[in-house]
Amino acid sequence: MQLQDIPAHTYQATFEPNKEWSQFYASAPEIHKYWKSVAEKYGCVKYIKLKRQISEAAWNEDSSKWEIKVSHSSLN
């Protein structure tokens, strides 16, 4: 049984619409496939770091940037 979340089209980027969703409530693997293809198309994959854990995040008003502490995750 597939749990229903929100309509698949709400998971997509406005600049990269997907008109090929297999069903109104797409599965997690299908949504993952969509975002992986978007990241590859726009050359973002080289900036993505996996198996990391954010331990702290704070907004810096002066620089208008997030300051984060990241560590390697022990998750498999």
C-alpha cells in the first residue's frame, strides 16, 4: 500500500516542470529520479555532499548567510 502525501507536481521546481508523473501521488523513487535528473541537468551534482549531518545552523544577519556546522554521518 502506497501512502499518499501531496500531489507530485508540488515536489517539482517551477523552472523545470515534469509533465510525465506516472500518477497524481508519485512514489518516493519517482520523485528522487526527477530531482536527480534536475541536479544532473544543471550541473549541481558536483556540489552535493552525501552522508553528512548538519549539527547546527544559525543565520548571520551581518553577512546575510547561513553558518552551519557539518560532520560526516555514520548512516549507511
